[in-house]
Amino acid sequence: MNIVCIAWGSMLWKPEPLRLASGWHPSGPRLPLEFVRDSDDSAEVALVLCEGAAPMPTYWAWLDTDDIDAARAMLGGREKIVAGRPEWIGSIPPVDGAAVDARIAAWLRERGIDAAVWTALPAKFAGKNGHVAAPEEVLARLDGLEPEQRAQAEEYVRRTPAHIDTRYRRLIATRLGWTPYRDAHVTRMP
């Protein structure tokens, strides 16, 4: 079974411990993404799937495994997803009767790829999973960070590829000046 990982955020420049068998390709499925998840272990407001947001470009890379359970475990380890939240790791084929994302399924069929995994963390704000923060809430949180945390959050936003141009990102760029880095890069294989 050939398996890919679909990504859009920090995994692009910091994939470890994922075992990639290729570099990241910029032709992944277009998915609704937004900066609406307070990170559990950092100051970042992470870019996650957010139904109702505009579809954005994503990336994909071949994984160095042909086992979907191993691929899910690898991604879960990278994203620090606890075992009790299997729904936070999307996959086709799905696990435990989870719904199939039709956008990703169609993309896989078009390319003749057998399987995929992706991060399916929900929006989260103020400790509430599923809560989509308003843009002003996100801006206030980012603007109110201590200098070291603020630098970390800024790095995340600025390193995200420029063509992932979400509504919140445009507001963050306008209000906080966190524009995409010109030399931001995606991890590529030699």
C-alpha cells in the first residue's frame, strides 16, 4: 500500500519524527484551513482544518511505510496526539468507522494513491476543543504574548507558505506585521 501524509503547517519545515520517503510536493488537495487552534504545548495559534474557511492549497509527501496503522502512529507521535483521540488523525482508509473526507478521497483517486494520513485536530480556543475563535480573539491572544512566546508564534505564522493565504493570516499580517518570510522553505529530499 502506498501512503502519503498531507500537511500545511509546521510539519512542512519540521517533519520529524515522520519518516518521509520523499520531499513535500505542493499539489495536495485544497482544504478549508484557518489559524484557529491554541497549541497545547507552545504559544502558536496553529493552522487546522476549519469547515467554513476558504479552501487552501496543501502539500503531500510519501511516507516510509506501507502500513496505515504505522502511518497513523507516526503522525500521532509527531503531533503529540493522545491514544484516546484517534479521530484527531485523519486517514483513508478510515479507522473505527470514521467518516471519509470526500475531498481527500477524490484527490487520492485522481492520483492513484492508496492511502493518506493527515492531522485532524479541531479548532480550540481558551481550552475548548471545537471552539472557533473570532479573528479579534486570535489577534488579542497573539498580541498579548510575552516576547519569547510572541517570537515563537510569529515564526509559525511567517514560516507557513505564503500561498496559504487565510482570512486570519491577512489580519495578522495587517495588524501585527507578521508577513510570510520571503525565503520560507519546505523540507525537501535531496
